[in-house]
Amino acid sequence: MAQLSDADLIHRARRGDAAAWDSLMQQHQEAVFRLAYLIIGDPDDAEDAAQETFIRAYRSLNRFDTDRPLRPWLLRIASNTARNQRRSFGRYFAALQRLARGEVTMHGEPDVEGLTIQQRDARALWQAVQRLNEADRQVIYLRHFLDLSVEEAAGVLNIAPGTVKSRLHRALQRLKDVVEVEFPSLRSEASQ
């Protein structure tokens, strides 16, 4: 079934072909999971959000316009599902999970002993991105973490491609400002 287009697979899935739906899920599950993970920050919760995304998509499959690309539609569902899930869990529950997994020390700081410089920089960049508002984080996630094209990101966000470009430009400028003030080690290493 790998040779069939998304539209063909959707038509088959609408008629009850489970293999067609499975093929669609396999093609898009990594992107859906990655976006959910970027929004939620926990792999188990991201997996739950990804599963919920595909359940919601399947239930709405008859309303999907097959003239449009499937991936942005799925990622829009994933984004909404993950944001709703993150809100419902709350920060307290997530902090308890991290503590139980041993990801934080008694003082609430990550255990950085043994991390390579590259890992520390990646963690610092992740923390810098987390300082941004949700709209800025989302456009950065879509373009730079998931490598979506401007058009695909526009489809996920349901905005014009030009708006994606301007939002991304502003978001990256705000990220640069955060790095300048709060993460100067990233700035100095980037200039070397």
C-alpha cells in the first residue's frame, strides 16, 4: 500500500479498510509524536496525545478535504490535542513525574554532571525556547524542530505562509534576546 497516495488511502480508510488507515498512521506517526513531545515534554504523555490525535482524525476522516495535504491537518489536531493535554495535567503533575524519574536534583536543577558540552548546549537551547510564549515556540518547533516547509507550517497553524515567515522572524529575534540575557554561553559558542 506504500505506493498509494494519501488521498487514495483516505478513500479506502473511509470505506473501512483498516490496512489503509494503518498505512497512513505509520507514514505520519513520527511527525505527530515529535510535535506532541515538543509541546508536552514527556514521551509517555506525547504518545498518549499522538494516539488521541489519530483517534480524532479517524473520527473526522469523512470531513477531510482530500485535495489538501494530510500532514498539516494531522499536525494541527496533534497541536491542539497536546496543548489541551498539557493544560489538563498541569505543571505540578509533570514536576512530580520528573522527580520520580530522577531527572532533577533536590534543588530542582537538572543533573548536568557527565553531560557533554553539546548536550548542555542542546539543553540550554531547549530551556531558552521554553522561555518564549506558546505561539513563538510553536512556529519554531514546526520550522526548525520538525523541518516543515513554510507552506506545511502555514497549514498546521491555519495561517498564510507570509504570516509564518513574519512570526518566525519575530520568534527567532525574541529567542536571540533570551539567549543574550539568560544563556550567554550559547551566544559566545555560536560566535566562535
